[in-house]
Amino acid sequence: MAYKKKNKKSKVKVDTVVAHVRSTFNNTMVSITTLEGDVLMQSSAGRLGFKGSRKGTPFAGSQIGNLMLKEVKANHNAKNVEVRKQGPGSGCDSFIRALHTSGLRVTVISDVTPLAHNGPRPPKKRRV
């Protein structure tokens, strides 16, 4: 059976992208998607070489922002970005600041952290 050569993926040109930022105390993970939800690229602090507790720092978040910005501008020609942040970590704010200072227009910042409405059932009353 002959080897079949795969076609190169075409670069998707979009005007607006969505940055899904999951920022925990231990790490910061970012996925860049289209408005429909198709993932264009993703990265995290661990992928950039940060180890241990340095992955959750604001500096790591800003480094992810700078890296993602270069790739988004070069490969996908995006000008606007919507940010959906999730979690309590400190890397998200510096990520957004890095995007804003580098030239992308941040149109929407929304917090999509899941919150419990009612919680679990309380324990039964104590009998002494």
C-alpha cells in the first residue's frame, strides 16, 4: 500500500476570536476559539517551561498572552478578542492586560466561573 501524503491544514482567517482562560492557583490554561467554538490554538504555563508554583503567577499569565498574541495575529489575522475567564487565579488578569497592551481590541470580558446554587443536603440534626 502506497503512502498517502496528508494535506496541510488551511489557516483560518477570522476577525473576532474568543479566549477561554482557566486560571487556577496552580496553573493558567488558555484556549483560543472561533465564535462558533472551533479551537484554533491552546497553551498553558507548563507548556512554556514554567514549573511548580511559578505556573500560577501573573508573570506566567502575561507570557502566555504575549505568545498567543503573536500566533493569533500571524496565523489567523484576528483584531478583536472576547475573553471568558474561569477560576480564582491571578494569571487571568495579567493575561488580559498583555492582550490589551499588545494591540488586540478586547471587546468583552465575562466571568464564567461555575457557582453552586443550593449545594449538598445538610447533615441530619445531632441527637445527644
